[in-house]
Amino acid sequence: MKKIPLFLQIIIGMVLGIIWGLIAVQFNLEKLTSDWIKPWGTIFLNLLKLIAVPLIFVSLVKGISGLSNISKLSSMGLKTLSLYIVSTLFAITIGLLLVNTIEPGNTFPDEKKIEYQTKFGATVQDKQDAAEEIKDQSPLFFIVDMVPDNIFKSLSDNSKMLQIILFAILFAVAMMLLPKDRVKPVKKFINSLNDIILKLIDIIMSAAPFGVFALLAALIVDFSGDSELFTALGLYFLTVVLGLLIMVTIFYPIFLKFFFRKVKYFKYFRAIIPAQMVAFSTSSSAATLPVTMKQVTNEIGVSKGVANFVLPVGVTINMDGTSCYQAIAAVFIAQVFGIDLSFGQQLTIVLTALFASIGSPGVPGGSIVMLIIVLTSVGIPVEGLALILGIDRPLDMLRTVVNITGDSTVSTIVARTEGEFENIKIL
Ligand code: ASP
């Protein structure tokens, strides 16, 4: 096993997991799979999540406090945010173009509409309650919500990553503003903590092939009962998949080419495949962060300084796959309900999907509550969510792959423009 590269080991784990899942469904081994295999997947997922919060904090503090001055921070910050926004806007536009051309909602059978609304009505109500709470707040709610009143509360909630990011940035800026000798002990401590966390990631990742095996086997078993959903929602599913594929195979390569004229795509994708596979198996960009970080620095050569800043911020702020999906889902539901969206309304979708993807936490299904806000911004009935919830999990897996590919691509571009490569390995 030692000699097979990690990315191959993970792919083998995934394929075997899928095969096992299919066998289990065929031969009634579902209970055995849920009782004895699924828990290992959960353990692997928990280990990744466990490391995500300390990693975000430590890597951001290390990354920012290691910068030479505040103006370097603002130049890198500005670049990162602009690239994130550009890629997200592209993703939404691609989504809108596809859904308006393919029109998957116009062929959706009426009886299924009623059936799904009954089946998923309760889940929609839950999500709607959560969205109501957000909508009742002032328009500045998003900013207020970024500022924690108790950092320990944020540290104990994986969906509050933006609060941790803000605290880490403030903490690191304060460190930069103080004389070097006053912050030396903390710097040393953070550096060594960072080394320990990186080692921990290595240890956890050695279990990745088994982890993804267990996660995928369990997912197939859990999902087998709902396979008929694919027939009714096939065209919608394919539209989202096509959008995500365009992002990965056309948009990011062009985006990279813009900054690296001689980029070797094969090397680039080979470098990030382990992260993509973990994203696919876990549906969580936050849980995937340790792997993304490791691949981008070790296999692409992005400096730790850039990766430590760009990637943790990207985990919550940059979600290209999610925003592409939100645009498609919103218009799909409008089409099913026979609502014609004007150009202005589609533009509103672009803007709300942009903010919704920034506000969505990098956890499984993290964007559903935010999708409600996109729907209500243009008057699409929220009940329509029931139509798409049944097949959301596989789409969540795929959009998470795109989310982390976007983060990796932007970190590579920022490293290029800042001259921050330890040895470019993709040329
Ligand atoms: N699961 C996605 C992520 O972690 C978020 C979402 O689209 O629901 O990136």
C-alpha cells in the first residue's frame, strides 16, 4: 500500500466503497453496512472536522502575522476577495445560462410536484424557520453575525467559521502592530502548534482511503431507497452537473492560464485530486480544508504564507459550486411553478446568490437555508425546495468539489501574483 500515491489510494477507496454499497443493496447487507462500516466513515469525518477549527485559527494567525506589514495584508486580502468574487460571479452566470437554455423545470410532472411537497414539506418548514430568523434581522445582520461576542462559543460551532476568521485576523493584526520581541513567545507557540496540526493532518490522512470507502458505502446504502427521484429530477440533476463540470474543466483552466501561460493542467489536477475526493466524500469544504492546505502547499508549491491566508478564508467565503447550483435551483423551481423571471429578477438572483454563497457555512447542506433567501428575494415559492431536497446530497458532494477547486485555484493565482511559490510544481 505504501508505494501507491495517496490520490490513487483514495480513488481506490472510493471505487471499492461504491462497489460495496451496490453489493450491500443487492444482497441485503444494508444493516451490516450501517452498523459496522458507516461508523468508520463518521470517525474519519469527525477527525477532519476536529482539526478544521484549530487549523483555521492557527494558520490564519501564522499566515497574517508572518507578513512583513499591513499593506502586504491589504494587497493580498484585496486580491483574494476580488478573485473570489469574480469566480463566484462566473459560476452564477454559467448556472443561469444553462438553466435558462435547458429549462429543466418545464418538463417536470405535476403529480411529482404534489408528491414531493408532501414528502419533504416538514424539512422545508425547518429550513424556512431558520431562514425567517435571518430575514427578520437588519440588513446589516451578516456583518453583525461575523463579530462574535464570545470566541469560545464560535470555536465550538463548525458553522461559525466566519467569526473565527475575523477573530484570527484581528488577533494577527494586533500581533503585527506590536514590537517583535513583545509577541515572540506567542509566535513561537503558534508556529509549533501549526507544525503539530500539520503532523496530525498527515496521520489522519493516512486513514483517508478507508474513510472514503466507509463514507461512500454508507451513502449508497442510505440513498438506495430514493433512487426513483433521479428519474423525475434527471434533467435538473444533469443541468447542475453540467454547470459544475464547466467550472472545473473549462473555467478554472482558463482562469489559471490567464496567470500561468505554461501551466500543466494534468499536474495541477493530480495535485488537488485528494482534496477533491475528500470533498466529494464528506460534502464539507471545512472538513476538507486540512487536505486542501496540504495538497496546495506540498504538491503545487504555494507558499505557506499564502495558503494559510487564502484557503481558510475561501472555505466560507468562496463557494463557486454552491452559487452555480443556487442559481440553477432557484430558476428550476420558478420554472416548475410557471413563474417567468424578468431580467431584473435574474440579476437579483446573481446578487443574492453571491451573498448567499458567502454566508453559507462549508458543511453538508450548508447552503440550503441560504437558498431560501435567494428564492424569497425574487418571490419564488419556498415550498419548491421540497422538489429538490431528495437529491440534494449527491449534488452537495459535487458542488463541494467545485468549492474547494475554486479555493485552490485562487490560492495558486494569488501565490503567482505575489511571487509566493516555494517551487512551482505545475509548470
Ligand atoms: N457542502 C458545501 C460545502 O461544504 C456547502 C453547500 O453547498 O451546501 O462547501
